[in-house]
Amino acid sequence: MGIQDIIEGKKQWRAHMARVKALPSDYQIVYKEMQRYLFKVGPIDLLGGSLLSGIVDFFEEGVAAGKGVLELIGNDVAAFCDDLVKDSRTYADIYQESIGGKPGTAEK
């Protein structure tokens, strides 16, 4: 990764966050909670993929339709996030594989 890639990544991130800041405050609060949760859960392609920008797209459509954020995602933000990444590889999966287990299983 060169310096140009880093600069371009920062530009894209700033543009993304500008879109988030343009949302109503309740949407911003929920987005930040979702972002925090997803960073902890750790889907591998979170930053390089389109998940976060897709969430903003979804929220912008909800705002345009005049819906509240909880009407779109429900009351359980974590469950909504889990549904978004249920088929994605996570860092926990990689760790589980590295210690010899299968992803999603706990050894006794």
C-alpha cells in the first residue's frame, strides 16, 4: 500500500463520513452504534467492502421516504448488524481456524 492509496482511502472515508453527518441526528446515532458494533465483530471486508456505504444508502432512502431509523432496522441494532454480516468471514473465524477448530464452533 503506497502513500497514494492511503491518501485516496482517507478522501473516501471523509466523503463517507460527510454523508453520515448529513443524515438526521437519530440516524447518525444509530449509524455510529452500528459502526462500533461492526468494528468489534470484525467482518474482514468491512473497510474495503461496500457494507458501510450500503448502510448509508439505505438510511438516505429511509430519510427520503420520511421513515424513522427504527422503522427501518427495528429496535435491536445488534441483531440487524448480525443479519448483515451473517455470511461474512470474521476475524474470529480466522482465529478459530488458526487454533484448529471450525468457524462457529467452540471446543470443550
